[in-house]
Amino acid sequence: MTSTLPRSAQKDFERAVSLFQQGRLAIAEGICSELLARFPEDAEVAHFGGVLATHSGRFDVAIDRLGRCVRLQPRRARAYAALGFAQEQSGRVEEARKSFEAAVALEPTFAEALNGLGIVHQRAGRFADAFRAFERALALAPDSLEIRLNAARALLQLGRLELGAQLLRDALGRCGERADALRVIALGLQSAGDYARAATAFGRYLATNPDDSAAAPPPPSRKAI
């Protein structure tokens, strides 16, 4: 990250970023909060502060900081996407939709923003819109297991069982022994009527999670932006 901070403050900012990358969030937050108080008009600090707050689960703080960032620099697609993620996590689904749409408008090839847009459409019950967003995202990031699973689930919600099952079968060959993915795949294949491959996925899942019946699917897959 780069910033227009004075040299001494820039060093503090770089230290906060390094601490964040090491997982030392509390110390990074202390430095970042001080920088935000001293330099409230610095968009880079506001963006970083928002991402930091999101990783700490402080979504209201993240929304405030990222909202400040996009007001200062309204063409910063990554900040809009990060804002959308924090809004979606805090239940502000329609606000999240607008933020993800802004990110995609600014950067049409931003696969993670399209995935986020698909998730908020899905949460609102707009499954056709969700699949269109996931489909675009998957074309841009064909190796993303998360996007593939989200697209498959949207297809199942639309009643397009065979195409959804096809994506899930493909995901089964890509996911290794990732328990979260195997759980989604098993339940999805079962609902699509592919019981043989569902049993295979369940078996692989239960091999490492013997006490979990996988009775209910987890929420859609996404990563913090």
C-alpha cells in the first residue's frame, strides 16, 4: 500500500500493515486508530483501517472507515468491494448490493466483487441475478472453488439441477479434502439427486468430521476483500 502521509507517519502506517500481515491485529489497530485521528482525509489509511476492522469482526467500524474512503476517492473499486463485504456481514444487504455494483462498475473484471454481488442477490432471494453474477465471476476466476460452489447453489435454487450437479461434480474433483467444500458438495449433490457422488462426498467429509452429520449447509463461501 502507498499513502500521501508525511514520512514519519508513513513509517507508522507501513508498520501497521506489516503487523496486520503477521496477524497482530490489536497492535495494528492501535497504530491505525492514531493515524486515522491525525489524518482523517487520507483515503489509504481509511481503506486499510476498514479492512483491519473487518478482519477483527468490527463491521460497523469497518463500514464507517470504508465509507469515508469511498467519499474521499469515489473511484476506488477495492474499497467499495470491502465496504460491500462489511455491509453484507452486518446484515445491510441492499447497501451491500449497491457497494458491490459500484465496485463492478469501476472494475468489471473484479471477480471477488462479482462473487460478493452474487451473494447479496442470493440472500435477497434473487437467484437468477445471483447466478448471473457468479457466472461472470467464474469466467474470470475459473479456478475459484468458492465461486464454483456459489454458482452451483444458485443453480439448484433455480431448479436447474443437472447443471448445478455438473458444477458440484467438477468441484468434487478440485476440492481435495476441504471439509467445508465437501459438506456443500455432498448436500448439493443429494438435493440434485446424484446420490452416488453425494455418498462419496459425505464419506470424504465424515472421514475427518466423524461427529458431524452434515445435516445443514453452511453459508455461502466468500473471502474478506
